[in-house]
Amino acid sequence: MRPVLDWLGDLGRLSWGLLYWNTRKSVFRIRGGSGAAPCQHPSDSGRAGRTGCEACAGWRSARRFRRLCPLLETSADGRRVCSVDARDVRPFWGRALLFYGGSAAVLALVAAIGVFTALRAIGYRVPFYAVAWPPAWHRIQQARADYFSRMAVRAFSAGDVRQGFLALNQVYALDPGNVRAALLLAQFTQIGNPDYSDSIYARLLLQHRGNNEEAA
């Protein structure tokens, strides 16, 4: 259990340390790199191999700390020291971008898998790329429309007209470009709600969807 806690602790230090120490090192470089480096022990000389690393204080593993700064080395007496002089201390923003970018990508992938699993469990026949790729998110609406379309067919087959009508309305709301569902809904409401039926036919005609002669 302890190694896991140590790893989690170092991961937390890495997550904020990449931003904190790289920022301080960048300011140090902008100011000319003179004086004591922000990540080195202030009471030491600033010489390479003889100056303690202040930034690694609290870290359980030197190997994990090197993901933040590869300049760390261990002296002969086991002390954690900086391998460069104070004036040569520099930030490593590439490591920060790689860490944050990779973490964001992993979180996005996990979220996409979770959403995809939930949608498939409901019954939406949606491909994974439609969930993971934002430009394809419109496919989720189409998958939902397909779900309600199948529900409408089952309801009408079972003689449940009310449920079928509600499902068909949902299909039309989610995917107005579904010509088959639009025509079926327009025909279904011709007597009970002729104004609504006419509006569906008019939309089909204006958008030139399906058979215009049939709609007219």
C-alpha cells in the first residue's frame, strides 16, 4: 500500500510542479540567469554537482522527479544535487506539454469510452468514432433517432398507437432529415392534426427531400 501512496504523492507533485517550477525557471532565465536559481538550495554554492536540489524536496523517488527535471543527479554521498551550474538552470516546457497533453488525451479517451458504453447500453447503435470525434457528434443524434424509429415500429406492431406516435414524433424532432419518418408522421396526423401534417409536407417540399410529387 505504501508504494502506491508514494507513487500517487509524486504524481500530484508532478502535476503542479511542472507548471510551478518551469514558470519560476522561465522567469529566472528572462532575468538573465544571475544569482541563485529558484530550484537550487539557496545556501549552497550554485556549482554543478555540489548544489542541493530544492525542487525535489518531498519527492519519494528521484527517478520520478527526473520526469519534471532531468538535471537531477545523486552525488557519491547519496545527496540529491543539480548537475548544472545555477546560470545554466533552464525550464523544460516540452515535458510539461507532453504530460498535460497526454493526461488530457487519456481523460478524453476514458470519457469517450464511458459515454459510448452508456449509449450502447441504452440501445443507441452509435459507432465509437461518433462519440470520440467531435465533428461526428451529429451521428449521436441520428443514432437516437434510429432508436426511437425502432421503438415506433415495435409499438405499431404491438398495436400501441399512442406509444408509436410519440416515438415517431421524437424521431422527427431528432432527425428532421429522416424522410421516411417524416412522411409516416405526416400521413399519421393528416386527419387528427392536418395543420401539423401540412407543415411537415411543406418542409419536405421546401428542402426537396424524398419524392416531391408524393409529398405534394
